[in-house]
Amino acid sequence: MIHRSPLAQLRYLASIFALAALCILPVSAQFDPFSDGLEEKEKTEAALISEVSKVAPGERFFLGVRLKHSEGWHSYFKNPGGPGLPLEFDWKLPEGFSLVKLHWPTPHLYSSAGIQFYVYEGEYTLLAEIQAPANTQAGKEIRVGVSPTWQLCDDKGCDPPQSKDLEITIPLAETTEKDAEQVAFFKKAREALPVKNIPWELSVSEQGGSYIFELTPNTETPQELTDLYFISSDQQSNGSSAQKLTKNDDGTYTLTASKAKETGNGAEVIHHPHLSGILYNDAGWNGAAKGFIVDELEITKKPLEAAGIGKLLGILGGMLIGGLILNLMPCVFPVIGLKIMGFAQQAGEAKSKVVLHGVAFAAGVLISFWVIAGLLLSLRNKALDGSGEDVGWGYQLQNPFVVLTILLLMFILALNMFGVFEIGTSATGVGGKLQSKQGLQGSFFSGVLATVVATPCSAPFLGAAIGAAFALPNVQFMLSFTAMALGLALPYLFLSIFPHLVEKLPRPGPWMESFKQGMSFLLFATAGYLLWIYVAQTGMDYMLNVVLGLSIIAMALWVYGRWNLPHKSGKARNIARGLTLAGLALGLFACWPPDTSNKIKWEKWSEAKVEQLLENDTPVFVDFTATWCATCQVNKKTAYTDEVVDLFKRYGVVALKADKTSPDPEIEKKLQELGRTAIPVNVLYIPGVEEPIITPEILTPDYMKRLITENLEKPDSAE
């Protein structure tokens, strides 16, 4: 047994503790009982690399900004394609040095929630082309710095934006020398850039709301194109709408991309007379690079294409049938027999003169139709020249005012045909007037009058005819309306040649009224379709206004049809007319398109989005709402005035909508956390403040102004 003095024992114990501490130290450095695990590794590596080891005055050189993201994460191209923050760079260059161009590699396509995003994954390099001034002196060193900012996202969500300061020192010399160690790195970086030449001729035109790319091969054995996509670098198109590639019979290809009205982040798009971006080929251009650079490609004006013989014959046949069907309308059909008999009486039963009267009548129909078609054609061409855009199918439905006009026309005509009210002259009255005309001039004018009388009844067919003919060139446009005019005039021509067949015509009767009412349902269906388009343009929140407005218009016309009748007293008819005008005005006011130029842009709510915005020191206003919540809709109509909207913008408040029109467990859970069970619930989240502010159920503009100005820090721009 070894005996130690007390002092030796203390020294021995101290050495044991020291040894134990040395053994434990490496472990304790990695272990934190209050953390979730090991320290998180950075998800992005960033470096600034120079292609040259020396640079001479007045010469250009390249720097590479190398970024490498962890697996599963991506950042965004300068146009993200959808909601997201693009890569941005803050350059710090010596005096006299300038950034000539930043060369972006071809991004990847990443699809999520029906949106095509343009992203970078893994390792990639952006090449910066730098110009050195001619008056700089050799023998010195320069410092070049850059601070890239990026946002990382994966399939679950996004991190807050990140940034890193990078810097490099480059000597100035008499001659520029490349760094031999970086040759392979910059070769690889250039291979990732979009190519400048492909064996195809590329042109682009604008038609309606789309950009039409035409690719014409320059070789006898061109590459088969199966998966093309245009990635706009100036955000004139984005990933919110699908693009369509079509192979034409002549071996050319057509790629259609929608024209963007706003960026993926909700900002207004500035349109230019040219397009810039990358034409992405998933198979690679001839097996090489996937991107082809599109640099300020001029947008040409595409002329209206003439319909082929088959399509044109189909349109003309449909118009002809439409004109024939017009003769079955109650406002036209009774006139046919009366007019033919009038021809015969005026001609003294001379067959040639009867035919001549029939031709004069048909000429009146044709000329009056040409006048109507010419007016429509003039308005169409004027609209094209004024807007600088070409038309396609449905062009007229891109403007909410046009949609509302057609919607009201279809709705009112449907009510008329259903019998809610009557407009125009009665069939007997029109027949009497037509029969009273004398001579060929009378027959000609009768044709004009027949066209005018038929026009209110033509809506189910005229609307479709205009739609089919709207994208035709001028000559074919007029030809299509000529076919409809011939359809209307054909029975008169035929019966003037064979007047004895008038006796074979079915007699007017109740069946005609039933036919007319049946046709009204086509118009109601058309009005419903236009209402769907109109609500999509003005917003679902505005749909209640439109429905109420149409109901008021219908009630006003019912009053007109019920009390503005010949057997009613003059006082009753005047009151009916006054109520009708008031109702029409009120209904039109309710349906009028809202001014969306200064409205709050609501984004979809999620708990993760609220947390992300608060981490970025952004105040958040959340509206827990539903379409069926009447109070919610009243708040939207009254509380968010222009002044409140301006305060949202000045104080940087992001508005999120938590829509529980349909059941949503996440929204229900959040409402329970807030101590609420019913909506409306409106909440203001303030960065750095733990408890959010829950507003009263009823919102007023004054309350909203106080809520923002009294609880949020005044920004510099608001002082």
C-alpha cells in the first residue's frame, strides 16, 4: 500500500480531475443539453473566384460567383417564375471599374402547386464581366467585393433570405494573365451558360394575351423538339400559366406563352417591344446545352391569318344557318307571307316583277348587314391599332367593361325572349308597315327594316357568329356576315320566285312563342358563362355585387313589362318607366367593375409564411374570412379605403387571407389558439411583439388607420 501525504493526495486528485476534463472536453464541445442536436451546417457555400491572376489597364476580365446549395434546396433565377426572391448582387468595385454584364447559367424548371419555378440547385456559377479603366496604374492591387443575396427553398418551405460578403484581391500589371488553376473551373461555368446559336430561326409575335414563338429549322435534318419552355428574364411571362408546343405540318414549331400581367410576387409587369430570356430545351440543343439565349428579340405584329377553305366553309355554313333560323323568330316569321303577297299585289301578278321585288328586298337586307358588319370591323381594327395587340379567339373578353356590356346585353335579351318584357314593334305592326311600302324602294327599305327588327332576336346566333368571325381578316370577316344576310334573305328570294309556296308555310301560332322562350335559355347560359369570366376578372369578393345588380335589373324590366302596357293609365306607365330607369341605373352601378388600381393584394395564409415574414421584421395582417360570411364581405367593402391601402404600403404591412369557405383544419386550429370560434377574425402581427392584436369584428376605416399608425413604427418614408 502506498501512503501519501495530504498535500500529495491533493495533487493526485487534481491530476485525476484534469485528465477527466481533457477526456470530456471534446464531447462537451459537441453536446448542448438545451439544443436539438448538432450545430446545423450552412446550407450554402459561396466564393468569389477570379479567372485572371493579373489584369492590365483597359482590359476586361471575368469573376465567378460560385454558390453551392445543400441537397434538396434551391434558389431562384432573376425571374423566379412564381412567388420567391430572386438572386441579387451588390457589387463593390474600385473607382473606374464597371460591371459590363452578369452572365446567368441556365436555370432548372421546378414545378410546384401548378406553377413553374425557375431555380438553381446544387453547385453553379454566375460569371461577372468586369471592365478595368484605361487610366489605372500597373503595380497596384485592387479589391473587388460582392454580396450575393439568395433565398433557399425546398419542397416543404423557404428559409429567410441569406447573404454573404465576398472579396478578392487582384494585382494590376502591364499584361493580363489567366490563372492556370482556374481554367477548368471557368470552362465548366461557361458550359452551363445558354448558347448563342442554334440551327433554328426564331421569331416572336404577340396575339391577344400570348406570345407566339415560331421556330423554323435551318438544316435538312432538324432535331425533333418535344419539350420547350421560354424562361423570361424580364418577367414579361412567368410560370403561372402553362406553355404549349405545337409541331406544324411544314416542319416548323410554335410555342405559345401567356403574357404576364404581374410578376410572381404580385408587382406590375413593365412590357417592352422585345423579349429577353432563355429558350429551354430539356433534351438539350442537339444534345448539348439546354438553354438558348434570347436577347431583346423584337416582338412583331402578327397579321390575322386567313382561314383555310375547310374552316371558312364551316364558318360560312354556320352563319348561313344562323340567318335562316332568324326567320323563325316571332318578330320576323309572320312578315314573310305578308311581304311576298305584297310583292305579288304590287307587281300585278307578273312573275318577273315579283322576283325583282324579292331581289330589292334581299339587297336591303344585304346592305344593312354590311353596314352593321362594317361598323363592327371598324371598331375591331381601331381597337387593334389603339392597343397595339393582335386578336385571337376571345380577345374581346379580356376587358371587364366589354365583358360587362355583353353580359348585360345577353341577360336583357334573355329576359325579353323569355317574355318578362317586350321591346320593339309587334309582329302584326311590323307586317302592316312592311306591306304599306310601295315600289322597289319600298321593298328595299322593307329589307332594311327586316334586318333591324331581326337584330334583337339574333343574339343566340349573332354572338357566336361574331366570335367565329372576329379573328378573320377583313375580307373573310365581311364574307361571313354576307352569309348570314343571305340566310335571312333566302326565304324571301325563294318565295318571290315561287309565290304559291307561301300557302305551304306553317301558320304563326303559340309554337313560335314556345320556340322563342326556349331560345332564351341559350342566352341565360351565355350570360352565366360571361358572369364567370367577369367574376374572375373583378375578383370573387365582388361577385355578390354583380348578382344583386343583375337581380335589380331583372326586377326593373319586370316592372316595365308588367305595367308599361297600352291598357294601363298614363300615370301607371310613367311610374313604371321611372322605376325601370331607376332600377337599371342602380343595377348598373352595382355591376360596374371596381377600381383595382389601389387595392390590397391578399396573399394566401399559412403559419409558416407568418413566421417567415416576422423573422424579416415585416408586420402581417391576417383576415380569417369566408365567402359565406356576410360581415366579412361588408368589412372588405367598407374598411379598406384608399387611405388605409396607402398606409399598408407605407408601413410595409403584408396582408394574408385565411379562407375557410371550405373546412380547413389548420385555420380552425389557429382560431382556437387565438381564442375565437367564429369569424370574422382579423389579426395584426407585429415583429418583436409576442402577442398579436385581435381587432373587433366590425372594421371601420378610422379604426384601421389607428391600428396601423399607433402600433407600428413609422417608416422613414412616412415621416
